[in-house]
Amino acid sequence: MVQISLRKQPVQARSQATCAAIKEAAARILVTRGIEALNTNLIAETAGVSVGTLYQYFPSKQAILAELIRDMRAEMLTDLQRGRQAAQGCDLNTTVRILIDATLDHHRRDAPRAEALEHAEATLRMDGETERLKADIHLLVVEILTLFGVDAPARAARDLAALASGMARAAVWAGETDFDDVAARITRAATGYLRPN
Amino acid sequence: MVQISLRKQPVQARSQATCAAIKEAAARILVTRGIEALNTNLIAETAGVSVGTLYQYFPSKQAILAELIRDMRAEMLTDLQRGRQAAQGCDLNTTVRILIDATLDHHRRDAPRAEALEHAEATLRMDGETERLKADIHLLVVEILTLFGVDAPARAARDLAALASGMARAAVWAGETDFDDVAARITRAATGYLRPN
Amino acid sequence: MVQISLRKQPVQARSQATCAAIKEAAARILVTRGIEALNTNLIAETAGVSVGTLYQYFPSKQAILAELIRDMRAEMLTDLQRGRQAAQGCDLNTTVRILIDATLDHHRRDAPRAEALEHAEATLRMDGETERLKADIHLLVVEILTLFGVDAPARAARDLAALASGMARAAVWAGETDFDDVAARITRAATGYLRPN
Amino acid sequence: MVQISLRKQPVQARSQATCAAIKEAAARILVTRGIEALNTNLIAETAGVSVGTLYQYFPSKQAILAELIRDMRAEMLTDLQRGRQAAQGCDLNTTVRILIDATLDHHRRDAPRAEALEHAEATLRMDGETERLKADIHLLVVEILTLFGVDAPARAARDLAALASGMARAAVWAGETDFDDVAARITRAATGYLRPN
DNA sequence: CATGAATGAGTCTTCATTCAT
DNA sequence: CATGAATGAAGACTCATTCAT
């Protein structure tokens, strides 16, 4: 359980810029050189600040990673909420298709980063805020599945998330870039999973 | 790329026991305390040997992990080959069901261990032998899909593996133990994925 | 081939002092307890800093030694260049005498240290900078010998350097401190070596 | 001060062969891979025996090296004694030439080995037996120099030994193989050193 | 006696974190 | 606030030596 609350709220513009630079540096290192190469001195250097400054904004190395992941999950929740809006009144299959599409939006924005963060996520124990976001994401899917009368909606939501995440990450690994096609294939599997009978 | 060849071939009974104890200790730590807590001193202590002994059998810490993973992949290949035998003459859906069942055999033997190793696998660059095993596993699936005239069989094999692995790992995370049920759900998704049209 | 470039350029006064303290500590240990007793923990402790600090300034243990040796060779080159200036217009024997005197200047400054470093030098593969300094030293002698029409000047330069170095080190071992006398004896041998016929 | 007396006198032929094999292995490693690569496991393996056996014959790693050096010094003493016989009745210069020739005999037999051992010798504290041999060698030269009325014969003997050893080692380093020529050059220097006036 | 498995003290090196300036 | 020098605990790995078989 990682303490990620900022030590100080970066209210000023410069502070926010520094904070963002640190996070960007960490993400870039994570993607290009892997989690083993990720260390605070390198993050600070890459961000163009001193280690001391880094520790002004983040209480620990883990906190930086945790916040990166939290941001990703927050974006994903937003993407899914937008998807739900768009799917108002559609049938199950269409809704599923739209939500899967939404799920892949952060891959579309920066696939290697999404992949790296999802992998890092499995290594860390999450902070409360991120857990809450993940719960919200899960709940959103559960609600929709419930609406369509799907059996064991919690388990189904988990299965679908795992299926989608697994396939998306494998596609990134394989170097695929056409995420519409990936979404289509994931949808085929999801639809099959949900098919009655 | 990790060098995993043993430094010393454990011919004597005591040697083999020691070697196995080291691997078991590493696996136990990996499962119970995670990859960050995995260090050579702890492995040796847990195995009841000295660090020196550990290094008689393994050239590096990574090599221990690599061999654990290689063993798992080797078992999985065997499981799948057995599955293919059993599926001789069956239709696609049945064959898929049988192979997915086989895929979950190592989860059935020790689910937390399977989960931990699959996650660790994503962190390491594999040695040649393990790459070969993974290629063999992939090829086996590709061959079967080709036999049934599935489109883009290589990509389909990758998608199905990712889908199955993702769902299985999520189930383990959630604490499920009925892997027949998990297999049934994975099969639903896989069958949907493969459905023509 | 040892990488000796400092990790951090010691610009501040404190840094330079720390860096120098580390080198001094290493030299002192080398002289008093020999190369086998030389280890990074002891160097750091002797220098009054932590190991971490040592590694801020030197990328490896070898690099410390390498830089000590490089410094010595750089001083020696300067000594010899000064000697060459002083010998302008002298005959061969006088020139030789002056250069041998110059060669012993670093023994005059700190004989045990010179001895210890020259011995350590034979153990290490040198970095490029030190090789260049040694080549420059060699070249300086070759040029002078060529000027006086000495046969096979490269080989003669090597022979004379070996002769001088060997005798000087033996003198230090024996506890001699009058390096003018040592220089006189070396000069006798060198003059004999160069005598035509 | 290294304890080198054998733990057991190798009276039997097999024992002597084992003992020699260990020494040969150590020497070969020293020459081909340097003193840093010299370790007991490698020596034993190279010699075709087990570590345990190695420790039957030598009380420590250092003892092996020490005995190798002792052997070399013993041979050198023999060479010099033979040289003194041959030089009976000759004048100083001829005697010097003969003795220098004798000094290079172990280089003629195996130059890289001689070089490696002489260098290793400088690193070790010698055992009593080797010290005695070196003292005998020194004394032999002192006696001859005294016979010819050389001033400060002990210091001269030391100077000549250093000069000869230094030049010979430099020649080996440079890859020279014609030790008659090396001897001639050393003799020129030695003769110059000894020249009255 | 020979073997080689086992030992564990000792070394090098890294890196998250602190704090004097 | 920013800096970056300093810290030192921790971890990977080596190798001389011992001892049960």
C-alpha cells in the first residue's frame, strides 16, 4: 500500500510543470528501458531536476509509479463513461463493442506506455485512490451487464476485462497498431462469452 | 537473455535434492512475497543451504527464475500434446475445449505458482530453450487451427493464448479454484472468437 | 582497459577535497598494506567517506588505481619535459644524466608511493589516457636518442627505461633515500649501455 | 610469510606426479590468464584432480605459488653456480657476461613463465626457504664482485640484479626471443656500471 | 587417500533517501 | 524551494577452505 498523496499541492504553474516533467520522465524510462532501469536519480536527471526536487513532489519512487498508474486508470474510467453515454439505447453486442473500443483508447494514445504501466501495475500494491478507480471501472461494467440480464455479472465483468486486457497487451507486444482491428477481435470473443446458451 | 545451464550437472542424489530445494525455495518466495523480495540470500536460507551452494548450481539469480519458467513451459507443452492426442477426430469446438482444459493443468497443480511464474516471465528476457518451448506451444496451436481452416492462424493462436492466459490469471487472482468452470468460460470466449461470420 | 573518467566532475571545493581524499586513502593503503588489502570499503573508511560517495566519483575500484597511476605518469612526463629543456645543447652523457635525474623526481617526492604504483601498474590493463602518456614518455626519449644518432633508438629507450626503473625500485626496496646517488649509478649503467663499440 | 612445507612428503611416484601436475596447472594459468584468474578450483580442475587432493599436497593457494617461485630461484642459483664455474679465471667483463647469460637461462627455458613468476614474486611475502635462495644468489654475486675489488659489492650486486631483471622483463614484454642479444645489451649496461673512473 | 559438495566471510556495487548549503 | 553531495543498508556473487562420504 503506497502513500501517494503529494507532499505539497502543486498549485503554481511551475510546480505543476515540474511534477508533470517528473512523471513524464518516469514513464519514458519505464517504456524505453524497463522497470529495472527505473531509479530516482535517472528520473530526476531525465526530468531536468535534482533528486531533492523530486522528493519535494513525491514521497517515494513507488509513489511516482503509483500516480502514473492512477492517471491511466482515471483516463480509462473517463473513456468508459463516455462509451456508456454513446451506447445509450444500443443492444448488448453493440454496447460491448463500444465499451471495448473505449477500453483501447489509452492504447491508441500511447500503446507502449499503456503496456508498460499495466505490467508495472501487477507488480505494485495499489494505493486506495487507484483501487477506488478500478472498483468504479468494474462497477460500471457490472451495471451494464446487469442491465442486460447477464448471469453472474461481477464475474463476467472480471472475465471480460481480463480477456480484453490480455488480448490488447499481446497485440501491443506483437507490434500491432491497428487497434480497431484488435477491438473487433476482442469483441468477437466477448460476444461469444456473453452469448446465451 | 539469461544463461541458465547448470554449472554442475547434479548427478548424485544429494545434488539433485539440493538443486530442487533451491528451485522450490525460489518458487515459494516468489508466490508468497513477490519478485521484489526474491534475493539469493533468502533463497539459499529458505532452501536450507548456503549462498555458495546456490551458486554451485545456478550461475545467477535470474537463471533460477528462468529455469522455473522453463520447467513450467515444458510441462505446458506436454499437457497440450496430450490434449491434442485426446482431441484426435473431434470437431473444432471440442478440440478447443480440450486444449483449454490442458492449458489449465498447471493451474490445477499449483495455481498461485503458475500465476507468479507467468507474471515473472513477462519481466525476463527468456533463454533460448524457453523461447523454443514457447514457439513449440504456439506452433502446436497454429497447426490445429490451420487444420480447421481458421483464418490468420498465427494471430488467432496468439489471441487465444492471450485470452486464456488473461482470464486464468484473473481467476487465480480472484481466488477461484474450480478450473473446470474457468475452462468452460474461456471456451465460450474462444469459441466466439473462432465463430465464422 | 579501465574506464577512469570521473562520474561527476568535482567542481565544488568540497567535492575536489573528497575526490582527493579518496585517492590519497587508496595510495596510502597500497603503500602500507599492499594491493591485496586494497578494497573499496577500506578506501572509503580511510578517506572518511561512505562507499556510496566513493562511487559518486569513481566508477570502480580499478578506476581509482588507474587514475593514481595516470597522475604519476603525467607528472613523470612533465618532469622529463623539464629535463629536456634543461639539457638543451648538452652532450649525450650529460643529457642522459639530466633525464635520469628527472625520472627519479617522483621517487624523490614519495618513494614508497612511486614504488607501489609502478608495481600496481604492471597488474592492470591501462586506460587510453595512461597509454598515451606512456607513449609520450617513450617518444620523448626516442627523439633525444635519435638526435644523438643512437642505434635502434626505440629499443634503446625501452632498455634504458627498464634499467632505470628496475634499479630505482630496488633502491627503494632496500630503503635508500639518496636519489642523487641512485641517479649517478643508473647513469653509469646507461652511459655504458650507450657507449659506442 | 607463507608456510609452504608440504603436508606430506610425496615419496611415491604417483604423489610426485600429482604434485607436479598441480604446480604445472598453476603456472599455466598464471601465464595465460594472469594472477587474478588464479584460484584453487581452477588449478585443481586444470590439473585434473579435485580440490580436496590439491589441499592434500599444499596447505594453501599461496603455498603453490611460493613453491613455484622457490623452484625458479633454485634453478637460477644452479644456473649461476654453473656460470661461476665456467667463468673461472676470466676477467671481470667476461665473468659478468657469463653470469648474465646464466641469469637469462630460465627466460630461455620459458620466458612468459619466468616473467609471470617474477612479477608474482613481488606481490608475495616470501617463505624462509626462498629468502635463503635469494640470499645465496646475492651472495654468489657479491663474492665475485669482491674478488674483482668492486666497491660496495653488496649494493653493486643489487644494482646489477635489478638492472638485469628489469631489462629482461621488458624484453619479454616486448616479445623479444633472442636472449643472446638481450644478454649482450644487459652486459653493456653492467660493464658500464662497473667501469672504474 | 580422493572426491566434490558445502560453507560463509568477504567484495564490489547500487540506489532510495536525507540534509546541509 | 532547489540543489546535489553524502549516506549506508542491501544485494549479487566469488573463492579459499573444510569435511562427510
